[in-house]
Amino acid sequence: MVKKTKTILYCIECGEETTHTINYLGARIRGVQCEKCKSKVELDRRELMTVFTEDFIDRVLTKPKRFTVELVKIIAPLIPFLPKRLMKEPKEVLKDIFRAVKGESDKESPE
């Protein structure tokens, strides 16, 4: 089912706001045409899917780096306030934390 709607949009070709006809195919935009200069923009669903898929894959692949950058921004201001032992012996501190969470006492630890 093709549906047409008219609206005011900025036309790149005309360089001004003009009336445009938006053609829908079902619930999706199929194309937009300027009423003044008749320039038309058609949306190819396969091309859009390719662009969105590439963008999605890029975002998935760069997520670890973006997450690390955000984490550093959050933690960096806190470093002066953290105990020095945490910086020198992170593995041992984590073991102590896990032991405390499990409810084990220092007497039961092999150290």
C-alpha cells in the first residue's frame, strides 16, 4: 500500500525549506521528492541494511575499547584516594575481597 504525505523540509538542491512529498510503502519511507525542483531521494532497503549492518558490526567490535576509555575516565580521578596496597597488590586484594564475601576468616586462609 503506497501512501503519500506532504510536509515542509529543507531541500539541499533548492537551498531553502519547500514542500516535499513523502512516499510510504507500508510503514516505511520509500522516497522523498521536492515539489519545487522535483529532486528525488529514493531509499533502497537493501542499501540501508548494508549501512546499518556495517555500523552495528563496527560498534560491536569497538565496544571493548570504548568501555575501557569510559572506565578509565571514571576511575582515574579516584586513584589518589585508593589504598596504595590496591595498586601494588591487586591480585591479593581481590582474593581478600572474595574471601570476605564468601564469609571466610583470615584464620582459614593458607597465608
